[in-house]
Amino acid sequence: MNKVQLILESPTERSKYKKIDSEDDRLAFFCNHFIMDDMSVRLIKRRYLLSKRHREAFIQSIDEIIEKLER
């Protein structure tokens, strides 16, 4: 999640993320981002994307990070 937060700290990247409509595309945004290395992507996929419940928790975490950064 540290790398996800690092990505979202950029106003440009945060804006790009917020314009994405599909949940799958939002997840792909992070997995395909140049900051993410193979290990980080594998950890995100293993921890958050294997079940719908964990996937929703990941999206919720991202929303909380964005809310915190935009205060």
C-alpha cells in the first residue's frame, strides 16, 4: 500500500485514477503503473484481488487515501 499511496500523492496520477470508471480498470491502473515492481503487483493481487470482499476493501483503502490527501 505504500507504493499505492506514493502514486496517489501525485495530483496528476490521482486525477487519472478518479477518471477511470471501471473497477477492473482502476485495479489495472495500479498493477500497470511504472512505480510498481513485480513483487508489489504480486502482493497486491495475492492480498486483495483473489476475492470480491478483499477487492472491495482495496478500493475502499484507496478511497480513504485519496480523501486523506485531499484534505
